[in-house]
Amino acid sequence: MDLGFTGDEVAFRDEVRAFFNQNLPDTIRRKMVEGRKLGKEDIVDWQRILNKKGWAVPHWTKEWGGTGWTPVKQYIFLDEMQQAPAPSPLQFGVYMVGPVIIAFGNEAQKKRFLPRIANIDDWWCQGFSEPGSGSDLASLKTTAKRAGDHYVVNGQKTWTTLAQYADWIFCLVRTNPESKKQQGISFLLIDMKTPGITVRPIQTLDGGKEVNEVFFDDVKVPVENLVGEENKGWDYAKFLLGNERFGIARVGLSKERIRRLKELASIERVGDKPLIEDERFRTKIAAVEVELKALEMTQLRVVAAAKNGDSSKPDPASSILKVKGSEIQQTISELLFEVVGPYGLPYQPEQIDGDRINEPSIGPDYAAPLAPTFFNWRKISIYGGSNEIQKNIVAKAILGL
Amino acid sequence: MDFELSEEQRLLKQSVERLVADRYGFEQRTGYMKEPQGWSRTLWKQYAELGLLGLPFAEKDGGFGGGPVDTMIVMEAFGRALVLEPFLATIVLSGGILRALGNDKQKSELVPKIADGSLILAFAQTERQSRYDLADVVTTAKKDGAGYVLDGTKSLVLNGDSADKLIVSGRISGKQRDKEGIGLFLIDAKTKGVSTRGYQNIDGMRAAEITLSSVKVGPEALIGEPGKAFPTIERVVDEAIAALSAEAVGAMAVMHEVTTDFLKTRRQFGVPIGNFQVLQHAAVDMLMALEQARSMAMLATMMVDEADNVERHKSIAAAKVQIGRSGRFVGKTAVQLHGGIGMTMEYKVGHYFKRAMAIDMLFGDADHHLAMLARTGGLLAAA
């Protein structure tokens, strides 16, 4: 047993860190640190910087632009990226549909989509959830009926993150209404410009408009946009949801947020001393730091185990990482809300959008994004399979209950 | 970065696990507890034969040159069986002091006897008022010619009632809570002026209150430099915390396994109770608490030899926080999910719960270590 990284890994970490230091645009870094909204251009610009370096899709197979890094290096890269703090390459393309196309798509699909995903030439969004199908995703009702060389899609998707920017959506659709519910589902790629698609924003409780409803009304989708086999989509969806094991806990991001929390708690004052010296507050910070250290070690154990095992298969340990990781992120976001005391209250949406600030803020200039982030981050224990669903998975897959 | 055991370590793990599996069933343990000193001399001999008692000592002193990972392996296996023998007291704590500060004469005299199982040591450090403050030493060590005179009372001395020799901390100079001025003395437990009152703790382990009245010791009793013992006491207690963390993981793992099995076999309302989601989620919460604790026990083990004292001490404190919290949670939930049977003395799960609680209370509970971390800036620097 040995905690340290090898000399090669340390050199790699330094290389990655130096690259982020030199290449992450300061405007983006500042928005990330301050918790202000990133624009579409920020995400596109940054992903293209990464792609130019060859680092936008390190976990993909080498043939399609992957780096062939060991699991430890993959982990170091993500950890450093989160600590920079830099935005992630677009999740829906790089971590979701990309790996599905690599694993199950045909050659034509790979050639057509993968390079454009890596360079974010196409913005992808995810069409899984429906109004009646959340945790019980397999009950989904959006249908795709085969009609000659295309499918006709009808139905509604919801909670579609950043669909307003999207060029493409990957969807789970029901192609066989007769069979048992998991077995009649297919995985379709749909061009968002196709006639019959309507996107309607949903405002979330923080005031943001990052999620949408997407309606499909007789939308014609060429059959060549089917991934893998018809009616096998549920397997691909499980692959997609279960194969994220290095970034899901977001340990690096939480480290960065704790540093920020300590910075703000050193500026804020309570009575005649900085808040960071307040017994109760600093104990709350220390408690979450201990949890985070334990999670980091658990994450490293999973990474180290991947070295020896088959890392293409979903690992139920991902569920533990997701549950603990979400709890920790939410706790930190709550402390970041508390850190400014009553100045967490003024609602200043124009201060949150990093490109729209033209008036001085009410209260400290770092206060405005903190409460909305706290409310927004309640989503972390809901999306991608709620924490309760994750516990169901662990109970079944690990405990055999 | 590697969490795998070496081939040698795997063999050690197998042999310790086999020994406790064969010789340390729940009924057998109850029998050992009734022996005169509350633990089994026979088993102690077997540990010696297996090489466990000499494990962490240097080969030149008569040991086997093992490291913290070896201790972790032994302690985790011991935690799985709730082993009663004085391994922590003799090998980890007293042995740790000897390894760090003992001179050649002391080591060559004592280590072979420790390794062959013929010598039991106990570490007499904490006192009635000291709670978890290792520097709070009121027992005095007054210079008396070439030697010293010890006066005071040591409390909760683990296995103090079966020790042949004691390592006693005493204040040579300074005020009650000063880190400077503490010395360590090796004394025979039968020395005139030493009186011992042994007792059983809630977890079945033994301890003693030890009174020292005008105990005269020669200069050879001193271990290390006079008055400079504190950093070593802190380091050795950190080592003991790492060992206890591994023991706690063993105990928690058993509680989790036993509870999961119970959920699969116990039937109510015509079905195994493990069919109920509320119980499934509680079992998953136990698993997460166990795995977080296991991660921190590994961290503590790997930080034992860390050269940077502050880094070491903070990491091990963080581990103790996690171990304490996880241990309490896993123990309480294990009893709760068992229902009535979990409340009984005759069923094993409650005994594991009691040990987990005891481990939290030894060498600083979760609150104690959390407060220290909070006071010293936590684990991460501010941006």
C-alpha cells in the first residue's frame, strides 16, 4: 500500500496544472470561482482549447481522440480541472452520448459525430426524463414509429439541460409498445432543427433557465440515426448512467469550493473577529473537510481498482461516490450561503450572469451567486438517478437485497 | 498510489484471519473473558508463535521489522473477532514508546520477551482530569539522587491489571498542561508504592486505575530524554489511533455483514425484511459509513510514518473523526435493524456496537479531534 503518486504521475499532474494555469481564460476562471453563470461561448471556447491540446476526450478510445491515460491519470486530470477551477467539457456530448456511440454506434455514426462532439461543433442535450417518467425511467412514453426509412417521433421530454443551445438531442424512445417496458426502448439521435420540435424553458427555483421541456410532434428521424439495435436502448442507457466513476464525486470541485468558503469566511466578520474564527462555523467546515477527505480516499480506491479490472463496465461503487459526493457538495453550498449571512438574501440575477454586470451589487460583490447556487445545487442529489435510486442500486447490486 | 497488499502481507492476513476464525468464535471469546485477567494466555502464545507480537519491532532488536500496514492487517482481523488480548497496550502503545525512545539496553532486554509472549506491558498515561489532553500530566516525577520519585494516579490504563511492567508518564518540570517537562519511566508493576485496581470496561476489555505513591525508580527507568517525551507520546498515540481505526473497520464490517444476512433471513409479514426499502436504505447507509471509515483507516495507516508531524497528526485526527462517527452510526443501525435480538447480551452484534463506541472514546472522540482540526485551520488552505 502506498498513497503517493509515482514520479511520472507527479510530473503529469504538474504538466496538467501548468496547462490550466496558462490556458484557462481568466474571465472563465473568475466566473467559476465567483459562481457566476457561464455563457455558451465560455464552454465552447474552453472545450476547443482543450481539444486543440488533445485533452477534450481523454477517456475515449485512442482511435477517436482518447489519450490512453491510465485510470490514475484520468483521475488526476479531472481533479486538477475541477480545482483550477475550469468548466467540464460538455457532459452530454463528451461523457454521455460520445461513449455510447463509441461502444454501440456504427462506423458512419462514429465518423459523423465523434470529431464534432470532441470539438463541440455540435451541442448535445439529453432526452431521457419525461413528465411521467423520472425515477421510473423505463416507463417512458415518447414513441418512435417506423415508417419506411425513418421513424416518426411523438411525445415530450423534460429537464433537458441547455436544450436552448442544442444542435442535437439523444433520446430514449419507445419503438415496441407491446414488449415489457425495458425491452421496447431504442436510443435515437435527433437533429434539433427537425420540424416538429419545440423547446420551452423551465425556470428553476434559483431563478435560472438551464432546463427545458422538449416537445416532439411528428418529428421525422432517419433510421440511420438509431444507435445499436432497435429495442436495446435500455442497455445503452444503463451503460451511460453507470460508466462515470472518476468524476461523479466531484472531489476536486469540492476542494476548490472549500478553499473559496474559507477565503470568504476570512473576509466576513462576526463581532470583532473573522467568521473563520467562529467556533461553530469553523467546526462545520472541518466536519465537511473530513467527509471530503474520506470521499477522496474512497475515490482513489475505486480509481486504483480500475487499474486492475475492466473499466468499461459500470461499477456499483459509482453509486456510493455519487451519493456521498452530492451530500458533500450540497453541504458546502449551504455553508457558502451562510457565509454572507443576511447578504445571502438580496436576489440579483443580473449579478449572477457574469456578462451582464453593470451596476454595483447590493452587499459584498461576492454575495449574489451564493444563495441561488445553494438552491440550484439541490439538483445534484436528484439528477442522474436520485440518491434514493442510487441506494436501491447498491442494495441490489452490492448487498444482494 | 496503490491499495493492494504485498504477497507477504496477504499471507499475514490469511494466517491471522484463519487463527481468529478457528479460535475466536463468539462463544470462545466469552470463555476467554472469564479467564483470570480477562483474556487468553493460550491465544497470546499463539500470536507469539505466529510472529505477531514481534511484528513491528526491528529485526536487530528481536522483532520482524513489520510496518504500519502489517499492524493494520492484524488489528482489522482482531476487530472482526473482538479480540481481548493486550495487543494494543503491549505491542502498539508500550512497544511504540520503546521503538521510538528505548535505548539499546532496554530494547535488547525487553523486545525478545515481548515477542515470545512472556512480557506484558501497559502504558500508564491518562489521568482522572486529563480527558483527551495528552499533555495534561499531574503525576510528578521528582529528581531523587540519580533517580526519580513518582507520585500520582493513572486512570484507564489499558490492560494495566495484567501488565508485568508499566510505562508511566510523569511531570519532571513545568505546569499541568505544558508539553515540555514530561518524562517516561519504565517500572515494574510490582514496585513498592504501585497499587492497581483492575476492572472490565463496557466492551469486555480490561483496564486499571493505578496509584503511584512515592515510587522510587533508578536512572535506568527513564525512557528517552527527561522532560522531552511529549512529541513521542503524541506520535505513538497517533499510531495507536491508526491501529484502532483498523480494528474499528473490522468490527464495522462484521456488523454490516451480520445485519445484511439478518435482513435476508428474518421474515415478517410473510417476506424477508430485506424486501423493505426503508431497511435496504439503512443497510446501504451502513455500507457507505463503513467504506468511508475504511478509506480513512487506510489513510491513517499510510500517514503513521509521515515525516511532517502536523500533516500526520491532522490526517490521523481526521481518520479518528470518521471512525468515531461511522462506528457509532453502524453500531446503532445494526442494533436497530436487528430489533429485539440486537438488544440481547447473548447475540453478538451488540458486543461489536459496544466496542465501536469504546473506540470512539479512546484517545479523543470525534468531537475532540474535530475541534482540533477546526482550531488549526482544517485540512485545506484558504484560496
